[in-house]
Amino acid sequence: MGALDGRVVIITGAGRGIGRAYALRFAREGAKLVLNSREPGPDGTSESSSAGQVAAEVRAVGGDAVVHVGSVSTWAEGQRMVDLAVEHFGRLDVLVNNAGFLSDKLLVGMDEEAWDAVVDVHLKGQFVPLRFAAAHWRERSKAGETSTPR
């Protein structure tokens, strides 16, 4: 029995690095996962995306994961992530806002497009998923739900 049995977790930026590590650790603790990556894989599918590859790793160790492909900075995709968790697993308990990227451009070499990309992912991409997760949790609370599964 894991510490997170029955819990449902969204992890943004789950296809590489620390996002992948979060996914594998949460899976080992029994969580059910919605793994986000920004773009589909080489064949155009979510399962061949970086998050899809991590989902396959999760399933290989007995975990449960679904993949969401889309930008964390758009309202439509933020809502879609939360909807996917609820439709597939019946609830949402945890959001790990991990999405980000490394820009090697220095301040004086950064153009407006590069700056907008940083703001999109690192600022708006933190707000958007949380906005829709919080709305979900608020509705659950208003409906009288007070406990999480064990």
C-alpha cells in the first residue's frame, strides 16, 4: 500500500527530467496520473510524446497513467487537463505545476518572441492549470465532499 493510493495527480511537463521523476515516484506510491507534455510525438500521437513514453514506464511498473498533450498556458487546455483527470479517474487530488523550459538566451540577446515564450510557460503556465484545478476542488467542497480516498 502506497502513501498515495487512490489519489489522482496531474503533472505538467511530465515527459522529461524532474517531471518524469515525479511521475515515477508518484506511481510507486500508488497515485493515478495525468501526464502532460506540450507536443505530440513524432507520429503525431499523445502516446509517442515524451509524456506518453513516461506513461508507458508507469504502466510497466503496474501504475495507471493517461496522457494530456497541450500547452499549459491556454485556458482550454487547462480545463481539458482537469476534465481528463475527472473523466478518466473520477477525481483530481494533486496538481504538480512542473512545466518549464531552459532558455539559453541572455537578457540582451532575448527578443520579444523568446520573452513571451518564457512568460507563457513559467508564469501563465503556472496559473492556468491551478485556476482550473482550484475551481474543481471548490465545486467538490461546495458539494460536501470532505475526504479523499484511502
